[in-house]
Amino acid sequence: MSTYLTILGFNSAIPTINSSPTAQLLEMEERYFLIDCGEGTQVQLRKAKAKFSKINHIFISHLHGDHCFGLPGLIASFRLLGRDTPLHVYGPKGIKNMMETIFTITETHRGFEVVYHELDKNYSEKIYEDNRLEVYTIPLDHRIYCNGYLFKEKPKDRHLDMKEIAKYSEIETCDYHNIKAGKDFILSDGYVLKNEVLTVEPAPSVSYAFCSDTRYLESVIPIIKNVTVLYHESTFLHDLKEMADYTGHTTALEAATIAQKAQVGKLILGHFSNRYSDLTVFTDEARTIFPNSFLPKALEAVKI
């Protein structure tokens, strides 16, 4: 199963005619995770032809409007679309009060359960796990409490070598699960068929790190070490580093430095200030440090 990232929006502060605030849809191991939910996210989801009913987990980095103002509208739309299954929302402490206040004042009746997972730790913690993947927080340094998120596939089962298995009539379909899990097979005469004879290596597990609004922060490096793909905000170019520090943001050069030190596979830049009309200046700067740096492409599903 492949992992795909669809970047729904990547500009900072306010929506424009041609771009939307931060929101991403990650498809990993047949799970659909929405990461941040800026204004207009549900419109972008429709443009991406995403199935709303498959989104069961939403991760909000922080409570600045360009990262969460689309959430009340999206949840209201879920109700109008007939949703009846629980929705899990992960975000900073206060997100439940914010959302429930909006729903109370507007008399929005959901018809399904919203389960809030409020975060307040200043260290990385595991916040989601199932049999296929894990999600961890990435503590960041913004003007208000903020987390990035790390999504990691667990090691995958080995693949059966059916040509080799066919040589042994004693191996039945019911044995496949144990063989895929790495166990040897013992024939009736006691001969041990080693697992590596019956299987081939699985596809490597992939990982994705989302680093939202933050100052340059080297403490994220051990958390995101060797991730397949890193998204890191780069609101300004490095000649405006002083402004970046003051507003709690990172420059393209700094994002590339993080990527280089963490030895990630690929860097996607984002959260650009609206002062820049030509975004290629960001990759020009970042590639001086980390050549495998790229601009996001809205609504394009990128394989990780």
C-alpha cells in the first residue's frame, strides 16, 4: 500500500485567489488523516475529490486562525452529509472549549461524537497507534503552543514467495499468516524451512513529518531523523531572519538546515508570506543547503 500526501493549502495568514491556508490530507495504510484545517479546507477537499467519510482523525497544530478556522465548518458539513461515526480531533488544550462554544452559540447539532485529544506537553509523545502506524507530536516554538506531527508506518510483514511455497504441499493457506510474520515452517520430517527461503523483504516503511509554524528549532532533529518526507514551514527568506524570529517563524535556509541535519529524504517548503509573488526564491535558497527541496503543489497527490 502506498502513502500519499495531498497539500490542500500552504500559504500563511490569509487566503488569496490562488492559494489557501494550511491544510493537508495524508493517506497512510488506508487511513486518512487531515492535518490542520485553515479556512476553505472543505472546498479544497472537494477539489481533491476526497471522501469526507474516510476522515476520522484531524490533527491541528495550533489555534491561529489560518490553521483551524476551517474546522467548525467542516464538522458542520460532516453532519449535513449524514455522518454518524466518531471523529477524533487532536490539538492544543483549549480546542474543545473553542469548538463547543461555537457549536453552542450557533446551535449546531452534530449527530455524531467528536472526541477531543487535548495536548499540552512540551515533549514528544505518542498520541495515536494502531496495528499499522503510529503518530507522535513534534513540540515547536511559535508564539503560542504549537505541535508538528510525525506519522510512521510500523515494520511491514514480509511478502510470501509463492513459487517457493508451491514446492511444499504441507504449507497450507492457514500457515501464511505466521510465515508473513517472520516464522519458520517445520515440515513433518522435522526439517526447518527458514523464513527467508519462503519470503522476500517487504517494502520499506515510510514516515512523514509535518512541522508547522515554528522558529528554527534543533530539538526537532532527533524526532524527525531520517524521515522519508519532511514538510517544514519557511515563511521568509533568510534576509528577514530577524522578522522570522520575532514572529515565530523559520526561513527557507533554516528549514533546509533542519532537513540536512536530520538527514531526511525530501523537504517540502510551505507557509509562505504573501509578500513573495515568485515562490521559486524559496527553493533557490533552500537548495544551497539541501538540494532535495521542493515547493508544494496544491491538490497534487504526492507519493511518499
